[in-house]
Amino acid sequence: MKFNLLNRSRLLLQSATPVLETIAELWTAWSRQKLPLYLFLALCFNLIVAPVVYAASGNEFSHIQAWALGLLGLATLAISIYLFFVMFIPEKF
Amino acid sequence: MNTRFSTSISTSTSTHASRSPGGRRDDRKHIPKADRKGLYQRAIRASFTKLNPRVAVRNPVMFVVWLGTIVTLLVTLNPNLFGTVQAEIGKQRLLNGIITCILFFTVLFANFAEAVAEGRGKAQADALRSTRSDMVARQLLPDGRIQEINSTELRRGDQVKVIVGDMIPADGEVIQGIGSVDESAITGESAPVLKQTGTDIASSVTGGTRLLSDELIVRITADPGQGFIDRMIALVEGAERTKTPNEIALTVLLAVLTQVFLIVVATTPAISGYIAGFLDHAVGAAAGNSLRAGTSIAILISLLVALIPTTIGGLLSAIGIAGMDRVAQFNVIATSGRAVEACGDVNTLVLDKTGTITLGNRLADEFIPVNGHSVQEVAHVCLAASVFDETPEGRSIVQLAQKLGAKFDLDESAEGIEFSARTRMSGTDLNGQEFRKGAVDAIKGFVRSRGGQVPTTLDEAYEQVSRMGGTPLAVCQGNEIYGVIYLKDIVKPGLRERFDQLRRMGVKTIMLTGDNRITASVIAKEAGVDDFIAEATPEDKIDVIRSEQAQGKLVAMTGDGTNDAPALAQANVGLAMNSGTQAAKEAANMVDLDSDPTKLIDLVTIGKQLLITRGALTTFSVANDIAKYFAIIPTIFAAAGIGALNIMELKSAQSAIVSALIYNALIIPVLIPLALRGVQFRPLTADQLLQRNILIYGLGGIIAPFIAIKAIDLVLPLS
């Protein structure tokens, strides 16, 4: 009984190893790729911004338009921050 | 080059090379020639590759345009994405689509400009790479055996044997032997160069060159991948290209301008919305809606792109790369773009007299007897003292003496006394007789040490030669001085005009010479240099550079000897001769493959041309904004009552925006040839250049877009 349990655990571990490796690989790739991460964070942050835009505009914009405008505002802010980076550490560009 | 060494007696600088560096520069080309076939196809491909955000992010202005293109593409797909459009949806989509295409081509054209400049550098690097290949080297083992290994396995400090016909496997210094080397692979000069051990400047050999005669034992001075040709390839290719201080300053300026216009454009909808609301009540809803239509996202992005300095943003890196390329075409390798740029800012040029201001080969013109001797007697002693001297000066003394009927029987007991910087004389010992020639002071000391007297007429002859601008060399036999040799120095033709040009540009020239004060002043006057330092030592070079730098000036100098290395490192622009020592080449920030010190003057011109080109295109780019402003703003805000500012009388807001953007995109490829070639250089002062640039590129930058935008507006079918 004990032996079977041990054997099954070992098999489970063996089959889980490639999956874990794949997850680790994905995590490494994910941490290397900054752009998707930033886009994801922007989309998440837009969940807060878009309702504000919608509320501020009255009935002028639809939900989708408010969401798009929120993203555009965030993109403009990001460009502005990027340009400040260029101004203060220009040798990196 | 040691200045005292060079001027007090026959120099060795011209002995090592059998070619003349003063030849026609136009004829010099790299061999093999850079293959530029397919350059434009490759550049077109590269301009698409550069759309990768990781690459695009390095150019802030064009990155903003690139992001703008993505946003306009989104509003082309869905014009109502950021708000319901006032105009007909189909028309709005067409306009957004046109704007997207133009913005995309603006980015592509900027990428193309950079890719063409890089492609030219890469073509040159490929040509150089073709000269370098793996080869078998004969490594000399410590026990004297020879082992054949691949040249890539050689390390610094290894010794190799090179025999006739072999390629030299890596950069190194000759430690044994003498031989002719074909350096045409790197210099383009077909004449072979004599390489030998023991001399300060003729012992350096470059990997990839071919030994044409005899055998050499070479000590390797560079590890694989660190050789001269490797470094050249990396530099020409732009692999090690970092932004220069001027480029950094300009990048900051462009980022500030972009930031300002981004804020202006981002806040425009709020302001125009407020005015539109006011117009709704005051004039009517139609006026308010017209203003709102003018601030759609696509139009705001167009306004932003038209206002930010895209022309210079797109051409900036191309100008820098082309500057490096121009220097490389001049057979000069710069270690960085910073060095090329520094050439343009140079205030003081420190130049050696011999070989730079005067022709390197001074020739004996006259023997002046002293102490009651005849010319024939002087000629005999001169011949005896120079019979072992293989320098051009020494050979000219021998020729003049033979012309005067002098004869000298050379037997096996004769021994040549070589020149040294310490003794400052050379000569021959024969059967206990000592024949010497050298600097007058040195010969005086030699004669006194042998118990002889110095005749008073010697100083008169010395001054006579000096006043003629020549170099006086005294000759003696044992303890008796026989006379003075007049070595005629010839100022290189055309130099006076070049120095006048430099003076007009505000560049001061200082001549350094080991000659006495009288000779130095005569040559300085004849050449037209601003200042001179006579009887200079190598230390004086560093002192003069430091004193000029202490006054806030940038100094350029040339050198080729090991003793020049500290001064080359100290100078803002140090130009080492390719024939020079490894130490000099490593200390300098530029290496002249033709070993022509006069080229420093040309480099100043190239550096200035680079800075002027950048300044001119920046002026043009910023001046363009005025016309684009007048094209776009009055038409999109016409409802706000500023329609009168539409001085170009453009048909409509759409036509005005598209015309301005088309001009904005097309001006980049139009200016690519100018960016790569550089604006025409004129030797003017900084103030005159500024006035001229403001007039041509400032005023031209205002007028040209007015005409071009109006012309495009007339042609466009938009209404």
C-alpha cells in the first residue's frame, strides 16, 4: 500500500516536471518581456480610469468610447513620462 | 615624433616608408573598394525592420510619430472609437486612412535615412572584412621551434615568424628582421612600406597586410578580435557607436519640444470644447460642431506630428553616421563619433614643423666653410660624416658633397655612428678619426670634449642659415669644426592659404619645432602660423596642450612616436599616423592610414561640416513648423474666427492637414542626400556661419514649406 503510494507520487512528480519546466520557462520569458506586462497593467488600470471618463462625460460617450479614451489618456501619459526619461537620461536613447 | 630629434638632424620619419604621404589625396581610395550595390534595397528592408518598437524607441521624435500612426490606424478602422464624429463616417474614414498612410511613410522615410547611412558604413566594413581571413601563422616557441597554428589562436606577447609572401597574422611589432610590407589592404597605397626592428616608428605591423620581401619576427600586440582591422570594422559598422555630446544635447532639445507640443495638443480638446460651447450659445450649434470636428483624434495627431521637429528627428542619426563615414573615406579611422565632432570644435592646432608644415625631406643646399677651411674640405668631411646616413637628408648631403668633387674611401674598419636624441649627432669613425655632423650645440660640445676650440665664425654661419629658414648642421673632424651644412626646409605649397582659412574660422595654429628660434620664426612667418615654439622637447607638446586647455580651448595634434603618446592622449583630438608606434595609435582617438599629418587640417573641416550640417538641418526643421502651424491651425479653428490667418488660402481643413503632412513626410527623403553629403563648407567665423545658416536654412525653412504646402494643396483633390 505504502509502496504504491510512493510509486504513484513519483510518477506524478515525473509527469509534473515538464509542466513545471514550461511554467518556469513562461515565467522567465514573461519577466524578460516588459512590453506585454506594461500593456496588461495599463489595461487593468484603465478599469479605474474608464468609468471616471464615462462619468465625467455624461451621456456623450458610450462605454467603449470611454474605455478607448481612458486608454488613449494613459498612452499619452506614458509618452510624456517616456519623453521625460529621454530628457534626463538622453545617452540611453 | 620627437621634435628635437626631428629638427636638429636628419630624421628617421621618412626613412621607413618608401611612399610619399603628400600625394594627391583624391586618388586615395580603400582597396578593395566598398561594394554599394544593393544598398538601397537593403535600406528599404532595414527601414521596415526598424519599425520594431525596441529599435523605434531609441528615436523619441519618430517613436511618437510611430505611436500616432497606430492610433490613427485604429480610428481608420473605427472612426467613432474615441467619440462620435461630426462628419460623414465614410469621409472621416478616408481622411483618417490617408493620415495613417502619410504618418507611416514619415516613419519609414526616417528609418530609410538611417538605414542608408548605416548601409554605407556596413559596405565599407564588409570591404575591410574581406581583407581579413583565418590564416596559418608560424608561431615561434620559446625553445626556438616553429609551430604552425591558426592565426586566431595567437595571443598578445606571442612571437611569430613571417616569411616573404605571407600575410601578417595579427597586429604586432617587428622584433627582428627587415622587410617590405604591402599595406594597400588598409591604406589603399600600393607602394610598399619598409618595416624594421629597432626604429621607433617603423616596427609596427598590421594584421592582414602582406610581407613582400625578406623575413620578420613579429611580437603580437593584440588578442584576436582586438586588432586594428577588427576595431576599424566595428567602428565603421557603427557597432560601437554611442551618442556624441552634441547629439545628446540635440536629443534633449527634441524631447523637450516634443513634450511641449504633446502637452499643447493634449490640452487642445479641452480648450476647443470650452470655445465650442461658447460658440453654441453665441453663434449657433453649427459653429460649435465645426470646431469640435476640427479636434478629432486623427487631426490632433496630425497637428502634433506637424509641430514636432520630425525632419531633424528623422535625419539626426543619419548625419552622425555619415560624418563617421566621411572621415573613413578620408582614410582616417576615428575611435568614436565624439572625436569627429571634437574636430569641429577645435580652437587650437598644434603642428610639428617637419613633415607637417614643411616637406619632410630636407635637402642639403649649401656647405658654408668656417675656420679658414675651403668648401671642398667641408664637402669631404660632410661626405665622411654622412656615408652611413641612409636618411633623405643624409643622402642629399652625400650627393652635394660628391657634386663638389669630394671622395671618401670606405674600408672595413669604418664604423657608422647612429643618431640619437641624446647625442643629437651622427657620423663615422675611421682609423681613429671621428667625423661628426649634428646640431650646432652638440658639435660644439663634442669639439670641446676633444680639446678643440669653437671658431667665432661658426655662430655667424649658423645665424645666416637660420635667417634663411634652413636647419644648420655643424660638421667636424675630431676636435676641429669645418663648417655648416644648410639644410633647406621647404614649406608645403598651399599651406598658407589653409592656415588663413583656419584663422578666419577662429582656429589658432601653433608650430612646434626643435629648431632654433631664428629658423622657427622664419618658417612660421613663411607658413603663416599664428605662433611657434622653438627648441621644443616632447614635454613642451603636453605643456602647450595643457595651457591651451586651461583657457577652455579644444586642442588637436598629430604624432607618431611613443614619446608623442601622452600628448596624443591629452589632446582633445589626437591624430596618430598609421606608420607610428602601437602606443601612439592606442593613445590617439584617430588614426590616419595615409600617415599624412597635414590631414589634421582636413579633419577640422570635416568636423565643422558635420556640426554645421546638424545645425543647418535643425534650423530648417524648426523653421518648417511656422509654415505648418499657419497651414493647420487657422483651417481647423476657422470657426473660432481665426480663418483670416489662413494666409495660404488652403482649400479646406482636410486639404491643409494632408498637404502639411505630405510635405512633412517628403522633406525627409529630399534632405537625405544633404544629410549624407553634408552642407557645403565655407571657411567663415562662427558668427558669419550663424548668420548665413539662419538666412539660408532659417528663412528657407520658413519660405519653402509655404510654397510646397500650397502647391500640394492645389494638386490634392480634397475639398
